[in-house]
Amino acid sequence: MTETQTTCPYCGVGCGVIARVEKGEVSVRGDDSHPANFGRLCVKGSALGETTGLAGRLLHPEVDNQPVSWEQALDTASARLREIIEQHGPQAVAFYASGQLLTEDYYAANKLMKGFIGAANIDTNSRLCMSSAVVGYKRAFGEDVVPCSYEDIEKTDLVVLVGSNAAWTHPVLYQRLAQAKIDNPALKVVVIDPRRTATCDIADLHLALTPGSDAGLFVGLLNAVDPGQASDWPAERVAEFCGLPPDDVAAFYAWFNAAPRAVTLYTMGINQSTSGSDKCNAIINVHLASGKIGRPGCGPFSLTGQPNAMGGREVGGLA
């Protein structure tokens, strides 16, 4: 029997798991010492062991459907790649990597593409998932940085979820939030989503705004935080623009202003938008103007889709 500490590859929480091999069978359990999940796993992570079977897998290299040695397979791949580059140039080649690779793997792929093939055509899931967040952070801070951690969930007074159905997409993080609310009944949760999702089960306020109107809601919040900015967006205009009851908008703004600490969790509902970068900056600006940033329990927190999207960005995994 052997046990190995590793990471669940499915979502951006990146839960720690311990994989156990006994009599050829693999089982997994949550890693109690891992700071992301403290032993918790969702149904996908719990079933990781079931994905390790050999049925349906390619067990050796093949070229043109014929088994070959690793040396022959690699020689064939490199020869065909070289032929394409010689005939069409390096721009004829592109790599698309996953947000589930280790940072070291990203680095090797990036070096192969940019250093040896000679093109910049490498994207990872950082593109589809996080490029809007990257632009927002770079505009605000000059760097691709996320100024929060999961520990802030337990240390805050207000959690705002926008464009995120965390109950389904980041289940263990959602469990942490639900537990934090049990441990601290004063903690308020606001969910901003056109739909009523499972995440709303723990919400004190659900703002079912008009799709695409998120930026207006946060520009209005900026005006509420600092009336000297965005003065064209009073709460009444925001309510009309977002299709929300004025009392709900006023309650959200009052809660944010009154909370000593606040965290805004945002993900694909914000990022994957024609104005996603601007929406990210609307959120970040509120935290900058209110001072709810740079201390425990505070900040604009973009939730990643897969566990190592940022690892890819750190080593150049954006075209």
C-alpha cells in the first residue's frame, strides 16, 4: 500500500487529496492538512479514483494506428512538426494547454513554443477563463495579482458573489462559506445573478439583475462609497438600469458601506463578457475606494475555473 499527496484537477479550488494504492486499486480521500479544503471533497473529487482505470486508454504510443516505441513516436512527431514549420513558418503552429497542468509543465510547453518553434501561439485555459480578470488586475495594480486568499472567507463581514454559482462550480469553497456563516451569524452574503441558483440558498440578499448590467451596479456602488466619483449613477438610476427594486439596491449599498470588511467573489459571469475587463475594474475600484483591500477579510477575489490557470499565466501562458 502506498499513499501520495496530490491535487484534484477539476475546479479552481485545487483541493488537496491523498491517493491510496492498494492491491492495484486507487482510492482517494481529502487531505486534512491542505489549506484549501481541510479534508473536504465534493462528489467529483471523491470519485477521482474511478478515473484511474486502464479501460479505454491508449497504453503505448501509436503512429498511423500502429504500435511503436517512444523514441520512434517522438521522432515522428518532431519530424512532422519540423516539416510544417519549414513549409509554412512557425506561425502555422499553436499549442492549447489546460488549466490542470503543473506550472513546471506549462513552463516546458511555453519554452518549446516561444524558445524553439519561435512563435507566441500558446494559450491555456487562462485565456477563456481569466484573461478579463488579468486585464483588470493589471490596470488597477500594474500586475496580474489576486490580492486575496481563501482564508479571507472566514475573516470577513460581507461576501458578495457576482457571476458565480459557487455551489456547483466551486463546491468546497461554497462549503467553507456556508460553514463560515454558521460560525459567524453576523456574516452577510449577497448573490448577484440573473438566475436564482443553488448558491442563493445561503444568501441574505439575491439581486436578480438584468443580464449584462453588473458594471452599472458596481459603478453605482462606487458612487455610494465615494460620492465624489461616478456621481451620474445614483441608486435610483442603478435600480432602473439593472431592473432591480430600489430598496434592494439601497440595502446592498448600505451593507457594503457598513461592513468593516468585505470580499467580492467573481468568476465566469463577469469574465466571459464583451465588457468583462471593465466589469472587473468596476469591482476592483469599489474595493480601492472603500479601503476594503490589502487586509484580512477584504478584497476583489476572482475565482479561477481550473486549479492552475494562474500557474500558466505566471510562465507566459497567454498568447
